[in-house]
Amino acid sequence: VFERPAPINHPIHELLTRRWSTRAFTDQPVTDEDVARLFEAARWAPSSGNGQPWSFIVAQRKQTEEFEKLASVLNSGNSWARAGGVLILAVATLDRSPGNANRHAWFDVGLASENIALQACAMRLGFHMMAGFNAEKASEVLEIPERYAPVAMMVVGHPAHPDTLEESLRDKDMKPRHRKPFSEFVFTGKWGVSEPLV
Ligand SMILES: Cc1cc2nc3c(=O)[nH]c(=O)nc-3n(C[C@H](O)[C@H](O)[C@H](O)COP(=O)(O)O)c2cc1C
């Protein structure tokens, strides 16, 4: 299996260094039990007031019609995701009750989605989140009521070597991984002021 571990500066959990967003998948289907385990992980995410403002529309490849519905709302730049075994659309419940907006809904959907990402990683499945899809079309095709907003799509599958991808995608999946240093995002006292943590 192709690994792309994060080049870390401080030791962190192995699951976090091993997770990355793969684009190459094999034909091997994801089992029903594996899919259930992914959503069990989502279920146990924390959320503001335990509101659990997430829903997921899921389709396995064998559910041809449902899979195609989800695939049809992907941007063309994310066509590689059609090779995955499972497509998922994450949806936020925008209010806690009528007229009472939930300011944290998208945040909580992100937490549940990252739980899926990490559980997939723990199960040696490939995973990739995608903002590149048509949210309006998704609401239409999937008949999502107005109270709910499509947030992001995800693909899960058994990972393949990036060698199996066309050249431009292969390069993306094999280049070194980068992150901002602490000095650009960890502040002390006031905005923009960073001191060494150690
Ligand atoms: C909300 C969200 C939307 C994303 N949308 C896309 C996308 O549409 N297409 C894509 O190829 N990657 C997408 N990504 C993947 C990011 O590019 C990727 O997470 C980032 O480059 C860091 O790489 P890593 O996940 O391998 O650590 C998205 C990630 C997130 C969290």
C-alpha cells in the first residue's frame, strides 16, 4: 500500500500522520459492515448542544442508480472520485428549531465528517473530501428540503497506488505534503502574535 505520512515536527497519533486524501481506488467494493462502521464513527462525533446537525446521503457502487445521482453533482475536476466504492454527501441541519439558526451546524458536520475520515484511515480505506460539487443541483436531484444545506461530498474506497492515475492526478498524489508553521496560526495574547510553544 502506498503511504504518504505527514512530515511532522512533533509526535502525534499515527492515525493522524497516516491520513491523507487519496484519489486512486481499486475495484474492490467496500463492505456493508465497513459502511456501517463509518457512520457509527460519525454518530459519535461531538456537537454543539448534542444537536447532531448532520445527515449523510450515501451510495455504494452496487447501488448503481443512487451512486450515479451523487456522481452527477461532482465537478468535472473531481471525476476521479467515480472510481471509489462509496460516495457520500454531508448535509447540515441549519436550524435547531424553526427560526432558531444553529451557528455551529457546519462546524459539527465537519467534526462528524472527520470522524468518518479517521475511521476510514483506521480501516485502511482511502478517503477524500470534496467541496467541488454543485450544491444547488444536489438539493434538486436528491430532494433536500430548504432547512438543510449540502456541505461537502466524500469518497471512500480501497486505495490504489497513484501510479494507476493519469499523470496530472498522479503528480498531485505523490508530491510532498505541506502545512503552515505554528507561527502563522497559533497566537498568544492577541491576533497575529505568535510565540514559540516549546
Ligand atoms: C471541505 C474540503 C473540501 C475539499 N474539496 C476538494 C475537492 O473538491 N477536490 C479535491 O481534489 N480535494 C478536495 N479536498 C482535499 C484537500 O485538497 C486536502 O485535504 C488538502 O490538500 C490536504 O491534503 P491531505 O488531506 O492529503 O492532508 C477538500 C478537503 C476538504 C476538507
